[in-house]
Amino acid sequence: MGIMRWEVLNRLKASHPELEVNNTYGYWTKHARIANGIAKSHCADAFCIAGNLGAERLGEFFFQKQTRRNNRQIHKLSILKGGRRKRNQAPFEVKGFRLFDKVACKGEESFIFSRRSSGYFDVRKLDGTRISAGISYKKLRLLEKRRTYLTEIRKEAFPPLPEGRSLRA
């Protein structure tokens, strides 16, 4: 991060003088994680950075993924006979569903990753797990309209600790 880190830190301190704002480094986080027998993950690092190592962990976390808002290529590159250009994009909204809408499919929360004008959709989780490659819009229920950041609740896996280790070493 270089210079950006210090600029962000100084601006944060200036905008909130009533709060204690500190900088941290990876080796501090790693030491806290190893000393407390916590497995490596992004959630575990955030837990160690927070500094309250005696707190009970929830076991769940929010996973977010940023998605595109637009497909800029409007037409296919090959021009048809008669000079007609074929559209490269599917319709924006198909049967009331859009790309990246959160839907209930087969009892699971998932997202629409591709749409077809026939009303069939490719539905997946954010980690890429395919729920259905082609499911009808009649079997889907809209939970939330799309946003730039898609949010999914995930379970945090607590792997077994090495022999002789405990959470508080």
C-alpha cells in the first residue's frame, strides 16, 4: 500500500479525533493467531486485528463479491448479411429477473449468473457452486434485487487444532 496507507490513516485520525486509530502489520496478526491456536483465514485475521481475543466467535461471516454493472459490447463482431448487426446482450430483464438477482432455488439462497430469453437461468452460489444450470423462472422466487456488491452469509470452518494446542495457548 505504501504511501496510501499513511494517507488513509492520517485522514481517518483527522476526521475522528475522539476515536483511537491504530496501524497494524501482518506479523502482529500472525503472532496473535499462532499464540491463540487459531487457523489461518481472512475471518481469523480480522478477529485477531480487532484485539478482543477472549470474545466468542460467531461461526458465520459475510462474504461479498463485486460484480459488473454493464456489458459494454452491444453487438457481435461479425456482421450478418444485409449489414445487420446481431445483439451480443440478452434482454436486461427476463420474466422479472435480472443478472445477479438473489433468488431462492431448491431451498437455497443463490444468484442468477446467466439468463436466457426463454426464461431459464443459470443459478449459482458466490463460490461458483452450481445449483442449477438451467432452471425455469417458475421455480425461482426473488429475494433481493441485484446490487454492485453481492452478499452471502457463510459458515466459518473451525478446523481441529494440532495436538496439544487449545484456543488459549
